[in-house]
Amino acid sequence: MLQNGSAAATLRELAKAAGSNNRMLLYYFGSTENLVKEALDAALLQYPSMKDLDRHISRLDIPLDERLRETWRAVCREENLPYLRLLFESVGLAVHQPERIPGLLRHFGHDWVTTATAALQNDGLAHGDANALAREIVALWRGLQLDLLATGDVDGVTAVHDRAAAAISLRAASLRAHQGAGADPLDAVHDDVADVGGARGVGQG
């Protein structure tokens, strides 16, 4: 599946690759869908830097922007690309046929967000702010993973990531500061917008 993708993973082809037969695969896995899910889980184990991504974002001994950069650099390693190709292909199939790979969309859409939310809460953010920022972080990573797979431009994609990571880190710090002062967290967003607008005005002048 890592070589040819999950779309080509018919029961016959998988049985041939495994040196087995259709009947034995169905005996052990119950269905082609379960076999594909198990194969994805097994493939993930071959990529330890992908499997242990949560340890980067969960660190509290370094600033948030450094944690984000550390996580991204683990994601975009050359050796992880076959897994990312398989993952995104499988997600595309699951969007149209959720029953083909049970649980994959939930994992893809929620597990990283849950991990990042918990990490940001441990870093001092209220749950609502932490969850919103976590969704933004995961959306950034997912989008840039696709960009990387499409373009192969590691340096360019990483530069975009690092600029976004710096902005996210500043916004997290602003939210924490306003929480500590007892202010409405939305004021922090308004302040950030005003700061960006002011900076643009200075640059243009």
C-alpha cells in the first residue's frame, strides 16, 4: 500500500503481495475495509517521527513557536512522505466512502486537534481559545502537508510554516495576557488586528 496506494489495494492484490489468498485474509481481518485500516495503522509504526508527533507540541520547556517548528520538521522529513501520500489518498477515499476505512476521518479531523488543545491548555489558555487555536494549527499543518506533497518544495513550505507559527505564538501570548488581566479574550484578537494594520501603515509610509 505504501508503494502503490490504497486505491489499488484490492483483496486479490493484497493477498498476492502477502503470499496468501483471499479466503485467509478475510478470515483474519473480516473485510477488505478492516484490512486497509490495519495496514494504515501498521504503516504508521514504520514512521516513528510521525507516530510520536504529539510529544513535540506537548512540550512546555520551550516556546510555542519552537514547538510548532519542531513538530513541522518532524512531519516533513523525506522518509515520512510515503506515509503522508498514503494517508491523504486514504482520507480522500474515506470522504466519499466513510465505511471503507472506519474511524479514519475522525482521526484525521479530531485527534491532532484534541492533542494540540490539551497542550495549549497546559500552556495557560482557556479551553475555547485553546481549541480554536489548535484547529488553526492543525489546518496549517494539513494544508502545508498537501502543498509539500504537490510541490516538493520543502524550504518554501517550511518558510511559510515558520511565519505562521510565529504569528500563532504571538496570538497565544496575547490571549494568555488578556486572560490574566480578566479581559474579554476577543479583545486580544481585536488588538492583534489593530497591530497588524498599524504595522502595514508604517511599512507603507
